[in-house]
Amino acid sequence: MKKITLSVLVFGAITTAFSQNLSFTKSNQSFINISTRNGTVAEGDVDGDGDVDVFISGNRPNFDAALYLNDGNGNFTRKTNTSFVGLDLAHADFADLDGDGDLDLFYVGRDWRPMDYALLYLNDGNGNFTQKINHGLPICTDGDFEFGDIDNDKDLDIIITGYRNSNPFVQLYKNEGSAQFVLKTTANLPALKYSGKVAFLDCDNDKDLDFFLSGTTSNNTSFTNLYLNNGLGDYTLSSNTIPEGNDMGDIEVGDSDKDGDLDLIIVTGMNHKSVNLYLNNGLGVYIKSNAQFNNLVTGDVKLADFDNDGDNDVLITGFSGTGISDSARVYENLGLNQFSKGTPLKYMAYTRSVVADFNGDNKIDILIAGQLTTSLYINNNITTGVGEQLENNAYKIYPNPSNDYVYVEYPSVKNDKLAVSVISSEGSVMYNQNHHVSTGNNTIYISTETLSKGLYLVNIENEVGVKVSKKIFKQ
């Protein structure tokens, strides 16, 4: 065997969890007059009482928009002393835009005439909103936006996409303070044929906000571009372009594999009808994984830890365009790039969703606004935390990093059978063997000589289904 050369590497903690079928119960909560098609929903604690309120806008049966206040137990009451314009082809979000410590509301879209809007409402801290007429943001429809501090000046700027006077655009606006925005003219971003999607993230861990822009151009070229921040809010296009984008789909960023960096999931929508997960190698380079999801369109995607086991599960909403057999689904994260087939929820189309603990039980619930209805799903999973320890979790893996082999050293309190597998960062099974162990110390040899350089996950599961995982690095 070759000489082992060790190097410094930070490893994730050992994790243990049971695989379980995630379970949600549809609430009887009614959201009056709002069944949305191409509508929007946003969540946030607007009145400072510690629970999560919601804003919904849509066009079924009539154009309507409303703020619903939560009583802390997931029961919502429509707030009637503030009038909002009902819009479709809309997008909304809460954020503290004027720096006074409470959540303001911004949303865009079109009304029944149709007329386009960009509406900014400032919060007085108690959930009472006053419209700010002159804010500098573009009137538009059928797009997306996200707030983030791009220049580290402690206020929230915005990137926004959509249609303005029937022309597509993508622009950055800088917050000058007090929710007054000016166009950042140095940003040279491509216009998109359909509603593009954007997401801020720090992809390379340099403490500033980069962003993804995903969509389709006028010549039907789909892409998801990564733009890198120089720390001052000026952006350059990364060479790491992903050759697929979204058309009536969505993108979301989050750490799906617990390695400390942000990954990317793309719902491509009408152009390819696929859902794909891209893994960040820690340096802002994204590699397509083998994770499998139902191919839904005209919806969105959210990452959240629905079972409280320390990793992000996946909610995908939408439909296939071929019938009502497809629905919103929740996929349980079983470990590195491995997801369950999914828990189906009630069928809806043209959906937008938010996830939060709406009833105060420390579990993430789901609110979906879409055609047919707006529905609240209460999370009723029995959370297992990190689960039962596998024989006191006393096993060791060494050498780590390695070149040709690793040993799994495992002291067992009984005769047992262990299923041992090695999974690549792309989700491929590189090793899968059953090993019989006896009472006392046991050592399992795994050859890594044929593995390519990179990060792998070693999964160990005993006869009663308790599982542990640990990362190894092949040099």
C-alpha cells in the first residue's frame, strides 16, 4: 500500500436518524376570497407578537389581497383596517426596508384591467401599514425579486426581474436608506423571455452576497448564471454557468448535504419539466447530483428541516400539465444526496408556498396558495431529534483523509449485522456490503483505491434500522 499523507480537513459531526414518512394534516383554516392562480404568498411576524403572519394576493374568485394575523396557534384572522391591491402574476415579500426594526411589505404584479404595480407598504411596528408612493422601484409584473445587503452598508438592496411595458428586464437597485431605492447602472444583466428567478447567497464563503439568475432568453436558451460580488456590490459573471434554467419554475438555495455550504435546486418548469439538485463543492462550483424528484411545473420549491433531524428536506409544489395525479410533495432527506419518494399533499396548480412554524409547536408547517384553494398544512411528525445511538456511536473511521483504504473500528455489545455503504457527493453508491460483527471490538476494511479524489459519505446501518453517517475524504 502507498504511504498515507494526512491533510487538515474539517469534518461534519456524526448524524443518526430514522427514515420516516413525513406527515402533514390539512388545517380547516379558511382564507376568505383568495384562491390564487399566479398569485403570491409571504410570511413574517408583522406585529411583533412572536408568531408568523401571512400576506396573500390572487385573482380567484375576484382580485383580492389580504394580511392575515396569527393568534399563535395557527388560527388566522383577516386584518381589515388596511387595504391592499389584489394582484396576480405577482410576487411579495416582507423585509425591514427602512431600518426601523419591523417588517415592511413589497409586492409587484397586475390587476384586473390589467395595470402593473410595484407596491411598498411601511409597517408601524404593530402590523399597521402605510403605502409609500415614491420608492424608486420599477412597476412590473410576472417576475421575481429578492432582498439582500449587497454592499455591506447595513440596509437591504434588491434584485428584481419581470416585465415592464411588456419588455423583460433584470436590474439591481441600491437602498439609499429609509426604503428609497436607486438603480445600480453598473449591473449588466441579460433580459429573460419568461419570468426569471433570482436568489442571493454567499456561494464562496467570502462574506458577501453573490446571486443566481435563472431563466430563458428570447432565443430559447435556458441557463442559470452565477454572479460573484467583489464586496462592494459590483458583480461579475462566474464561469460556472449551469446549462438549464426555469420557465414558470423556481430556484432555491440551501445546505442540502450538511457540508456547510449552499447548494442549488432548480425546478425548470415548462421548458424541460425537471427538478435537479446541484451541489456546491465549497468554492462556488456546482455539480449536478443524482437526486430524484417528481418533475412538476408551474410551482415552486422550498428547503426546510420538516422532521427536525438536522438536514433540509424538500417541498416541491406544482403539477405536470397532464392531469391532477401530480401534487405538491415533501421529500425527506435521508442523508447525502438521498431523498425519499415524497409525501403527496392536496393537488393544486400555479402555486406559491411559504414554510414556517405557524402553530408554535417547533415544527415547520406549509402554506400553499394556488389554483383551487389556499391551504395550510400542519406538520404532525413525531420528531426523533438525532435518533437512537448506534451502539453508543463509538465507531471510528481512519485514516481520514485516505489514499487506498479506510478502517471502520466498531465495538459491539452484541452479535449484529451492519450494512455499510460509501456514497459519492453526486449520490452514486461506490461500495455496499453487509458485515457480520460479534460482541467486542470489530474492524471492517474498505478499499478506496479506485475512488476518485473527493468527499464521500460512509453510511452504517444495523439490523434494527438505526443509521449513522460520517464523511471521509479521498486524496
